[in-house]
Amino acid sequence: MARMSLLSFLLFCLTSVAHGNKANKHKPWIETEYQGIVMENDNTVLLNPPLFALDKDAPLHYAGEICGFRVHNGPGGTGASQFEAVVLDRSTGEGLVRSKEPLDCESQREHSFTIQAYDCGEGPDGTNSKKSHKATVHVRVNDVNEFSPVFVEHRYEASVPEDRLFDRIVRVEALDADCSPQYSQICFYDIITPNVPFAIDNDGNIKNTEPLDSKKQRVHTFWVTAFDCGKNRAQADAQVVVTVKPSCKLSWIGWSKRVEYTPGSGSIPLFPNLHLETCEETVWNIQATVELQTGHIGKGCDRDSYSDRSVRRLCGAARGEVDLLPPPSPAANWTVALPTLPSSDSSLVFSFNGSTQVAVVPDSVATAVSGDHFTLQLWMRRGGANTQPPANQARGTRKEEETIICSTVKNDDTYSHYSLSVHGCRLSLFYWPDVSAARPVKFLWKLEQVCDSEWHHLSLSVQFPSVTLYVDGVTFDPALIHDNGAIPNPAPRQRMVIGACWEPEEKQKTIVNNSIPEGKDTGKFVNGYRGLLSGVTVRPGTVEPHSVVECLYACREGLDFGDLETLGSGMKVHVNPSQSVLVLEGDNIESFNRAVQQVTYRNSLRFATPGVRPLKLSTSLRCFSDSCLSLRRLDGYLVVLQPDAPQISLSGVGPHLARPALEFEGPHGVPLFPELRIVCSLSHTVNTAAQGMEGGALMSDAVAHTLDGCEVQPLGEELNPEKEELLVDMESLKEKGLDIINTTAYIAITGAESISVYEDVLRSIRYRLAKGSARFERRFRLSCSEMNGRYTSNELSLEVNFFHSLDGLNHPSHVLASQQQFLHPSHHTGELSGHTLPNPHRNSVVPGAATVIIMVCVGFLVVMVILGVFRIRSIHRRGDGARGSSKESSNQWDDSALTIIVNPMESYENRMGLAADTEGEGDDEEEGVESPDDTGDDQRIIIKKEGRDSTLRRY
């Protein structure tokens, strides 16, 4: 029984066990996340925490055991192919994660994947096995210092100026291929070349430890190396080359303080070798201003040295202008009291002091410029050498209005009025079409040129109601003001005043019926002008075109740019109207340097005004860094050399002009200079292409070959209008546009014209005598000038001799007989040295006869001297006893062969009323014979004595 009970118990236990094995109730369990580390070039992963899988079915066989781990791909799609997990102990669930192949940190440093554990199921075949949840595994590959640093560049170069310390000259850089910061970073650099004045920091920055000297050593070469944090040295060292430059200063290089200009050279570059040294500073904007100061040359610059009237004609201005400030003369006496100042351009400059210095233009002149269409032109300069502000004007008070010109003229039955004034920096024109009815219209301009105390040219063209103002050839539009408040109307009295305005006393009370009663024209000058004026002209009628105005002002010198087509991109060039300021702007240093070298100076005048023109160069820079310094202004000067003076030569006219007196007494007289030639020794060829200016401001090539005046002056006594005169073709002068001043003291022909025109005019000048007023001689002097008297010609002197007829004179037969030997037929012409003779007329004295007589007399004298010598030699052969008597007889001439020689010029001298002096007897007969020169000058009859006691006679 007991045995049966034991067997039943054992059977129950076996049945229970068999039933329990089939019951796999629980899934394995693992951690949710693992961190793993694997060494580079190894495959075992060390996990934290360690890999263990637990199953609650333990200790049951199969159901409580862990059979394996499965690896699944992570977020990057990798893991299963690179890693695997194995079970080290099935009962404890310990596992191991490893890579299938050694890992490379440089290829991939971190890996992520999931892992899952599963048990053995319910039997050996693993049926009904259960899997755990998926755990994330992060594996980091630990780096191994397998790579050495490598420099980015094998050679590093740098340039530095001398005598300076730099925080960084150049930076070297090395890289390490290891993946970890520990081994991939460069921990330090080192200079392996000893004894060099350089140091390097851990970042690779190289600096100098002492100032470098280019003279001592121009180039420094050394080697550097690098170490990573694993103390691996660079595979190859790097070479560093430092070039020491001489001291660099931000400045202009190649500046020449003195620039010389030879007149006639056209355009020359001012800065041919100039360039800007920026010391490798990065510049993003450069601006240079070149200023040429010519204010001391004439009226602001070098212009044509002709008179204002000549310049107007050369510029093509219409004729008919009236000079309101002419040179003082008896005909223009209203400028006599005005002080004048010297001017380098030969123009007449008048000074006004704002009070007592006023010019009142006569009514006859003012009437000629009446009307509402006119052009007013003038040169002005505010202030001046002798102009001071009024003593009662306090400092800081408002300046008074200054009137340049104030004019009231009569137009038919009405009076019109205009006044041109300056007030501060404003120029204003008041215009009354009718002073009795209309209100004034004010034209106002705000101009800096009015108050800068420099010379400026103003041209005001009035075609009411249109007004155009040109200042230095540039147009300015006015501000039109109709409402001018309560301005009293001007007095209805014709009056033109320069330098002030006339204000009658109590004018409103004394004006009756639009006129001022007689005896009531009293008042004072108000609003006086303080400054300088020149060339004030008014021309009624149509206004001048812009090209003429530009020509009148045009400066013949100034700044220019060589070739605009060669400008680089981003370059700008600006030149002011007077061409005294040129501005260059750009952003590229190379293009800017090329542009500066093309800045030129031009002077189109063949005879430029010599002297010094100050030259300034101002530069402003804008740099990316704060170390960009400003450049100081460069000051220099341009020297215009003295031009070669032109040699104006007058020739073709002999020193003597001999004509019969009857020709001079004719109705047309005798031309004084029929074969005159005028030659200038310098060529005036002008290259207009190199001088080109817009608007036709440049004159033609013929302008360079002009004279502007010639003068014929009688020497000795002035011309007697009752007996003699110089004749000039006035119609021809008018056609040629020349002016003439004809007085008894001289004749002056003025106006810029070509040499050929002046030759024609001077050749036509004739000298005429009244009947019976002929004299022995008359002398004249001719001279010409160029450039308003700046260059003058030689003085050509001419002596005029008058021949008189021999008709009606009684001559001895032997005189006439001898005279016939030397008379030429009437169809021949005779010439006396130094004289110009016409065709001889019958019964006229031929100058060639006088020449023959002189030659005969000289020959006769030579024969007498020879005979005397022979007589003396024969005397010396005689003895001493007879020497005294022989000597006495030898002192006497043999008079047996003496004849009378008659000078035909005797009749010429008698007709001129010259007194005949009787030749006294002389102990020596040689005193009765005159030299040939004396005979020709005195025009005497030379005779020989028939006997010793014979007397001389004059016929």
C-alpha cells in the first residue's frame, strides 16, 4: 500500500513537470537603451550597462533560458550589416555585441541600431519562443592617433614694411585627419629655424619680435612645424618667406613740384609719373581735386591780349556796341576822373570807391542805346585795391545795395529805366518799361561769383520780358519777382550813370507832367558801387548768341583730361566751366593712377602770358579698415616760360622817296609805302584739334597771324592842315572793320586783322601837298604792333624829297651844254642810291646825272693829286740852291688846263629858294674842291679857277 502511494506521487510529479514545460508564460526582458564604445580597428563593443536578458520562466528548461539576440537596423538604415550580438550564457542571459569587421573612426564615428532577445521556447525546437522589446544601442568608435598633421600650404610668403612691429605677418595652418578632437586638433606650432626675429603662437600666427631693416636683410626664410594633441609631428615642415619692404607711407609717389610749360606746346601732362601708394591698404573710394590758380593772370586766366573791341570782332559779335567806359580822351571825357589800374592783359580797368568815383555817360551816347532789346556786357570784380567799406558801416551790419549801371532813356514819348545792382551775393536787374505807368519787374540771381572778389564776365541779354544772364559763359536762370513793394518810380529824365544811381532831391514833388522843370535837376548819387569794372559795353538790337558770349569769356588756358575713352570702369571726371578745377573719382587704384597721369594743362595762345600758376592736389580716401589715413595737400606751381617774341619786320621801302613836287600836289597825292612788306618771323600755326572747345569759342588759325595796330608819324614838325595831309581810304577801312585816329601828329589804324590786310591799307596811304607848299624834305616813321601793343615792329623811317621843274630858268650856255651830257631820254628811269624814283619827265633833273658828276669830280681830283706828286718828286731832284724857288713854284697849280664843271643840281637848289653862298678865296686851291659826299648833299656847282686871283661863282 505504501508502495502504491509512492508511485502515485511520483507519477503526479512527473505529470506536473511535463505539464509545466509546456507553459512558456513570460517574455525575456532587457534594458531599453545601451551606450557602447568600440576602439578603432577593433570589433568588441563595450556596453553600458552590460547586456543581460532575464526571463521570469527561469529556472524552467527552455522557457526560462535565453537562446539569442537579434540586431535590427537603426534610424540610418545600418546596424544589422555591421554588428551582431551573441549569447554568452543561456541561463544567465549574458550577451555580447561586436562588429563584424574592424571599424574606422574617420569613416563613421557613431553607430545606432536596435537589439532584441528571445528565449528557447517550450522545447529543443524552440517552439512557442517569446521575444523581448527592442532596445536602442548607441556605439561610438574611439579614435586612435594614426594620422600626423599636414600643412595646407608648403610655402607661405608675406611682405611687410620695415621699422614696424606687427601682431600678425602671416598665418600658417596644418590639418590632422584623425576624427577625435584629441588627435585631430593641432595643439601647437614651432619655428624650427634658430635665431630668427619671428615667433609663432598656437594658432599659427607669425609675428616679428623686433623691427625689421630692409637694408640689413631684405628677405627672411625659415621653417615651421606642427604637433597634434597626441604629440604627432607634421609629416612635412612648411617654409615661410618674409620680404621686408622699405618704409611705406600712404602718399603720392612721383610728385614734381615744378612743371614748366613752353608756349606753343599745346597740352602737356601735369603728372606723367604720379601714382598713389596705399601700402596695400584696401581702398574703396578715391577722390582727387586738381586746382590751377590763374586769378592773378589778367581777368581770371590767360586770354587773348587784344583790345575788347578787337576780341568782339574776332569772336563774331555783331557791330554797333557802345563803349560806356572808353579810354579818357577829348571825345570821351566822362572817364577822365576815374582812377585806372594796370592790367596784365593790356585792358583798361576802372576803379570805383562807392562814393565819389562815378561816370556820367553823356546823353548823346545814352540815346544811342535806348530800347528794350539790348545786350549789356562787362567785366567786374567786387572790392579792389583802393575800395574800402564806408566808415559808418558797423561790423556785422547788412551790406547796402551797390549799383553797377543805372540808366533812364527816352523811347519816343515815354521813359524806360533799368538798373543792374549787387547786394551781398545777389545780382538783380530792375526794369521799368514805362517809368510813369508800369511797375518794375525784378530779375534776381543768387550767385557766388558776385561776392568772391574775383574777376567775372557778365553778359546780360534783354529782350523784354525775356532776360538771359551769362556768367563766365554759363547760363543762369533768374527768379522773376513782380511784386516789389512800394518802390518809387525813377525820375523821367534821360541819364545814364556808371557806378551809382542818380536820385533827384524831392523828386516826387518837383516832377510835373512827367518831366523835371528847368533848374530842378539837383540831387545826389546813391548806392555807389565798390569794385573794379572793365569793358562795359551796350549794344542795342538783337542779343548775342551763346557761342559769341562763350568766345568773349573763353580762357585760353586751363586743365583738361587727355583721353576720356581710356577711363576705367567706375572712374568719373568733372571740370568746372573755367577749367581751373578738375575732380577725379574712382574705386580702383590702378585705374585711378592711370587717370591722374592723363590730367593735362593746355594753353592755346602762341604768346602765352609768362609767370607762375600755383597748382594744388587734394586727395580724400575711404578705406575698409580704420587705419586709412588722409593725405596732406600737395602744393606745386606751373611755370609758363617767356615766349619767343615775334619779330615783326617792316621792309620794302627805301629810306628815301623822291618824286616831282607836281605829283605831291596832285588830287590823290603820292603813296608813301607802295611796296611795303610785313613779315613775322614766328609761325603761328595753331592745332585747333588739340585746343578744341565747345560752342566755337576758339578762334580760327588766322587769328594767330594778326596785327592790331599801325602808326604813321611825321617826324619833326606836325602836319600843317593848310599845306599838307595824309590821305586814307575810309571806305576800305570801314569794309575791313578797322578804326582810324587821324591827327596832325600821327595816324593810328587799329583793329585785329591779318598782315595782308594791313599791308593793303598801309600801301594805300598817300601824302598830298597844297599848291606851292613844297619844301625840301619831309620825314615819316611807320611802326606796327601785335597783341595790343605787347610786341612791336621795327621803326621804318622814310625821307620824302621833292623835285622841282627847271622850266623858265636861264642858264649859261656852257652849263646847259655840260648838263646835256648827263640827261637821259624820258623813257628811261634813273636811280640814285637809297631813293625810289618815278619815270623822268622832260626838263626834269635826273638824279643819275648827279652821280656821274660826282664820279667825274672824284676822278679829276685823283688826277690832280697824281700830278702834284710827280711835281714834288721832280723838285727833290734839283739842287739845294734852287730848292727854295722850286718849292715855291711847286706849290702853285698849272692853271692853263682848268675848265668849269657845272653841277646840274644847281637849278634844283635855286628853285627851292635856297640861298647861294659865295665861296671865299683860299691860299690853297684844294679848299675850293669839295668831297663827293658834300657835293651830293649840298647840291652845289663845283668850279675851277682860270687864274690864281679868280673868284668862285655859284649859278
